Amino acid sequence: MLGNHPERIAELALLHFNEWKHLSPDVTLDDRIRKLQQMAQSREIPFIVVAMENDQLAGSTPLSGRTCERGKTCRLGSPAFS
């Protein structure tokens, strides 16, 4: 999880910014950094899963969009993650 690697937030934000800026031209690099910082602190969906190889950022993917029970947010450790 990105929360386990907060030192990689700026690096990941820059990668996301460069890859997706054409889809969200009003979103700045600072906006992306702030959003990833918020997601890194959360233990709820959505959050970012990062892949690390030899202590280098190798990739990332978001985990989002699911509820455990009607109107409740999934949390790590809930049956949905078992």
C-alpha cells in the first residue's frame, strides 16, 4: 500500500501527472500529491497499491469502488478483504 511507502508519493504523483495530464488538464502536480497523501493515510477504499522491486517503485494500481454492506465503507480487515 502507498501508506507503507509515503516517501514515494511525490514520485508516484509525478508519474501519474505525466501519464494522465491530458485527461485532467486542470489538475496540477500539487493537486495529485495532495490526493495521494490523503489516500496514503486512509485505511478505507479507495487506496493505492504499489509494487516495489529492489526498493524501487515498479508500479501502482487503485483499489476502489466497492461497498461491503449497503451504505457502509469497506475497511482493511473486513470480510471483503479476507
